[in-house]
Amino acid sequence: MGAIAPIGASPGECFESAVCGRSGVERVPAELYTGTASLAAARVRTDISGYWPAHQRAQLDRAAQLALIAAAQAIADAELYLSDEESLRAGVYWGTGLGGATSIEESYRQLLLGSGRVRPTTVVMGMNNAAAGQISIANGLRGPLLNVSTACSSSATAIGEAYRALLAGYADVIVAGGSEALITDGNLRAWDAMQALAHADANDASRSCKPFSANRTGIVLGEGAAALVLEREDRARARGARIHAELAGYGNASDARGISKPDADGQVRAMRAALAEARANPDDIDYVNAHGTATQIGDVVETTALKCVFGDRARALPVSSTKALHGHLMGGTGALELVLSIGAIGRCVIPPTAHLEEPDPACDLDYVPNQARATRVSAVMSNSFGFGGMNAVLVARAYQS
């Protein structure tokens, strides 16, 4: 696994921050935002400028840079050394919502407000599949390549489709995940125009994202990337790989309702499909990493869907939203949350929902408020629900060799 996010520059750092409640959320500085609202966002604080020489970095959008870092970590963690022949069956499945949004916005700024000249690399930096292509090039992965864009569920969908490709025998190993870098003036203003963003907490900006709380005010945009090396079990065992977990189930279902309003029925069908593919009962799941974006309607709809899927057990099932700390990475968030969920399996600790001090009566499940919980975790579910009604759910379990 690999990750670079507002709460850490590796999977271990991210999980430690999630467990300890270290927030990556801050007030948006004036140099990034020209609007009048007081907004919060979660930026990657690690300086990544030294990862590439200047001439190479000039051809990489920030989302692609973050993607390359996370993918390199995952490949190193997997000790994945491929022969020329093996590289033909090694692929990349990557998710992103808006691809090279930073580069596109900068080009428009130059065109309309600056010199009027556009950087010649704008197209290859801004295209949605740029990160996937760069991962393939950097690592010599010559098997199937798929770029997925399903809004907030992009990376979860990419991971699920990679899982299906492995089951179908299209590849032996796939680097799967997602990345996003949307913290720009234009994106912040567009999201705020929807009245979807949380405004910065007046007392402590780091506490601005409050999933399932009565006083929640909306989404906090985050940025970052996470990657997993998915490998056929027979191949992984033959080479003696250290296996973090078994990816056991994937569910994908569309609401077919509103373009931005979530619907419980679609979420329920995606969760049930993931459970069915994992051959798991609701009682088998020990922890759910919720989509939990801290919007007024979204948190209530997800609560309703969880009750429908898990029935009588719903109130006893630990559920948390780690977005309270790392924000919403949009296309990259599903991959990061799966990494954190797998961390809960390996360390037997469930990360909490931070800042949950005034629970919403309509969100009345066990949302693991404020403090991490040490407990046995054998199977997890990770929920990702995107605009357009695109729902992707992943189930992972402890690997039994």
C-alpha cells in the first residue's frame, strides 16, 4: 500500500494520525482563494518539489505527482520486481474526478488574465488519464490500463474493477488507487457556490469537518493519493509476498435519481452486492469506513442505508468517517479510506469519527466518537458514494494463509 495525504506521507503515518485524531484541515490561505467566505481545506503538507528534476516536474500536474508517490510506495511495499515478460500482465487502474484540474485552471488564468499564452504541456498535464499513464510509464507496467472517473467513488471503482480484472484473468497484478488535487481558487469557489463546503470553524479551523454531528456544515475539500498493489493470490504466495489483506468483494450500483442528491436505495444495493461477492453476512463485518462527508442530507441517507443493510446489528456495528481529519479527496478518497480500513485489520484499532461532540439524532449509529477503539477487526467495508449516483463498496478481510 502507499499513501500521501493531508494526515501523513505514508500509510503508517496516515493511520497513526487517523487513530490519534491529528487533523490535516486548516483555513484556506488568502493566496489560494479570492472569494469572500472563510473556507477550510485539507492540503498535503509534505514538500514534494524535490521528487523530480524541474524539467520533469513541469510536465506533471500536482494530482499526477501525488499519484506517482503513492504508487511508488505501494510497489516498494509489495517488493514488486517484474521481468520484461511479467510486465505485460501488470496493469494500472486509477481513479480521479477531475484529473489535472490545477493545470487546466492555471492555463485559463494565463489565457484570460496573464500573458495570453498557454503552456504547451497543458493537454498532457490536464487530461484525466495523465496520472494513470505516468504510473505506467514510470514503472514499466505494460498490461491493461484503465482510468476511472465516477466523481467521489472514482478510486473505489478503480480498485473494484481491478479486482474483477484479476478474477477474470486479464492480469496477474494491478496497481490500483486514485489521486486528486482540487484545492484551487476556481474549484473552491465552484464548490462553495453549490453551498456544499464547510466554512472554517471560528474557534479552530482544524475541526471544520464534522461528519454525523448536529452542527456539521458540509464538505472539506482534501487532496492526496493512495495506491494498492492487487495481486492474484497464487502469484503472491509463490513469490513469498507479505499480504496485508484479502480483497473479497465489490459492489457497484447507480441511484438513477438526482445528479447530486444521494439515494439510500442505490447505496443499499452496492453494499449488498459487495457482501454477496465476499460471501459474507452482515454479521461478518467488524467495521465500516463510511462515506460520511458531513453534508446535511448525505450523512442521514447513509445512516438509513446502513440500517437497511445491517438490520438489527446496525446499532452495534462500529462505523466511522475519517474525512473529519483528511477531508474529502474526491476521486482519491476511496483508495485512502480502504488503506485506512486495512490498517484497522492489521492493527486491531478502529479510527474514530473526530469532532463528534453533538451527535445528530438522525445519525444514531455507533459512529465511534472522538476516541479510537481497540478491538478485533477481521472484515471491513469501505463505502464511496459519488455525484451522479455512482456507488462503490469494497469489502476486505484478514488474509488467512
